[in-house]
Amino acid sequence: MDEHMKRRLDKQKKLFNQLGIGLDALTIHEKEFGLKLRGYDPEEVDTFLDSVIKDYERFYATIADLMDKWQEQQLELRDLKSEAKNIVAPTIKGIDPKILEDSIQKLEMNVKQLKEKLLQTEEY
């Protein structure tokens, strides 16, 4: 078995152990069954196990892909939270609540005056 395949199978085995999955493709492939007088056809068993191995490989690829995407999203979420703190925190911390309240009252007064002027111009 080449080194690349061995590393891939080791990585698969670690992931499956984390997920509580007892079998991996290599374990299935290397399983030996005893022969009895009226046992199963070894070629048929091997063919079936080959299809099981292919499914395990697909499961592994899907799980690994989903875990990679999840990790990427976790990093992106962390970055977005960090950016939000950097944007919101200075604006809130740097403004005196009294000044903010005064500014809001002034804006409300300006809006009220504009409405009154608008009503006066409509009468003419």
C-alpha cells in the first residue's frame, strides 16, 4: 500500500473513531472469514464487501467535506463577530449618553419644525 493511501486510511480511521464508527474501509477489506463445508461463496462475499467499502469511502469523503465546511464557517463567524465588536464598541464607548440624548432631542425638534414649515407652505 502506498504512503498516500495509508495516510488517507489513517485519517479516515481517526475520524470514524471520533464519530463512534467501528468499521473503516481497510478493516472491511482485510476481514477474513472462516470456511465451512456449506458456507457462503467467497467471491460473492468479496464483491459485496467491495461495494460496502465504496460506500464507506463515500461516507468518509462526505463527512470530511462537511466538517471542513463547518470549520470554515466557524472561522468566518468568529471573524464577523470580531469585526462587529470593533465597529460597535468604539462608537458606543466613545459617546456620552447625555450628548446622545441631547442630539436626539435636537433632531426631533428639527423634524417638528420642518413639519410645521411644510404645513404652512401647503396653506399658500
